[in-house]
Amino acid sequence: MSSVWRWILGLVVLIGSLRRRRQEREHDRIVEKAPGNPRAEVAVAILLLLTTLFAVAFIVFLATDSIGGQTQLMGATLGACFLFFAAALIVAAKTIIATEEIEEEYPEPGNPQEQQEVDQIIRESGDGITRKGLLRTTGGAAIAAIGAAIVAPIAGFGPFLKTRELQQAPWHRGRRLVDEKGKPYKASDISSETFYTAYPEGDVSKSLIGAPIVLVRLEMSALKLPPGRADWAPGGIVGYSKICTHAGCAIALYRKPLFPTVEPRPALVCPCHYSTFDPAEGAKVIFGPAGRPLPQLPLTVDAHGYLRARGNLSGPPGPGWWGVRSGPARNAS
């Protein structure tokens, strides 16, 4: 029992000594103790909370394509985020943070006592803040949300981890080629005066990067396809991925040579950055920033004259983000 009393007495003495030390420190203060401003602290916390909410809203609008006016909403929410954060910093600086005015210059660093005094000034400057936990929480949340809002748009440059999806194509042997209305193409439908856009028949999304195909009919004598593709172009009809290998735009122009001296042969052209591909030679790049040819779809004509795929694309469709250039196209169906 006596040991218990000794522990209690020791605890009382310890608390008393801590209080005395604190009082001594209060008498030896360098920075005048601020009375505190609870209303200003709450106002700063509210501004930081609004900063967090608008930063999160920006990320939501960035990730949602189905919202109307997406660009305007992203601009408004990101602008409001930084506006409220700036307002929180201004209010905190004017009403919460203690300031010290010293006329003489600070001495050269190196004296341990002076260094302790500087450390004491920093500690005592925050004594007037009564809601430190609230401000730490809202401030931390605001900084984290702003950081996430800044990093989130980087995902728009291209997929980081899900590059496998960019290698998928919904083509396999025997699948018919159809137009945008679902009508199957016959070989006789493809003339040499223009180019056509085809899709895989069946319950396949047209939005898949490997779905759209551009069809062109050329003279058989003009074809110089890579080795192993001699039977990929029945009747001179060649099919290539419609998605440019530079930045993912759609091949939308077919150049017919009106002046053979300047334009010696037909070519497929991407209107975004004018990457130009030669359909007679496996869609190799003959001009522009594209880094590789358009993947070719091997074609065949069935007994009823319909165009069908002989297999999958010769390579991964779309632009060459990260490791997408390596390996063959993967079947998505």
C-alpha cells in the first residue's frame, strides 16, 4: 500500500514540476503570447475544406467524360481550388500567425544559445492557435487534394499500367467486314477511286481501338507488300488499322495522285499531323512523325463474294505508348 502512495506522490511532484517549468518558460518568453482568434481559425479551416472539395471535384470532372461542359467545369473547379487555398493562406497570415518585429539585424549563426532562442521563437509563435488539430487536418487534406489534382492530368498522356488494352483487336479468321450500318462488304463494293471504313461484324464495340479498318483497292501490279503477305490482298484490296500510329487520330484522307511528279502514288494521310502511309507497301511511313506502319489486316473473299478477315492485325493498333510497340496484336473477342 505504501508503494502505491509513493507512486501517487511522485506523480503529483512530477506534474507540479512540469507546471513550474512551464510557468518559468512563460516568464522567459521571447514572443508575446497571442490571445488567440478562434473565429479566424474556423474561417481558415472552412477555406481549406473548400479547397479540398474543389480539388476533388476537379478530379471527378477530369475522370468523367459523360458530363456536359467538362472542360469548363474542370477549369472552374481548379481555379476555385487555388482561389480558396490562397484566401486561406492570406487569412492565416493576417489573423493567426504571430509576427515579431526586430529592428536590429540577426547575428551570425553559430552561437548555441542564439540557435535555441530561434527555436523557441518558432515554437512560441504557434501558441496563440487554439485549434491546431483542426487546422492540421484541413491543411493536410487541402495539400493532399491539390497534389492529387496536379498529378491526375498526367494520366491523360496515356495509360501507365493498362497498356495491354492497346494491343487488343476484335479480329479473327472468318469475321466479315461491315460498314458503319452493319452491312457486309463485298469485294465488288470496293472501287479504286476512294477508301472505305470497315468494322468487324457481330456484337463488337466500334470504339475499340483495333476495330476500325480502312479499305483501299490498288492495282495488283502496284503491290509491294512485306514478305509473307502476298495473299493478304485479294483483288488488290488491302485493309489497315484506321488509327494512326503517331497520336491515335483517325486516318481520314486518301491522297489520289493528280500530279505524278509530285505525288507518285496513292497514300493514306492522318489529318492531325500529316503522317502519310503507303498502302501498296504495307502502309509504311513515307512522311510525318508516325514511328511505325499501320498494322495490316489479312483479307480473303468467301464463296459469296464477302470480305472476311484471315486473322488478326499484323501488329498492335494505335500509337506507340510505352511497351505497346512490342508483340503482336491480341484478340479481344
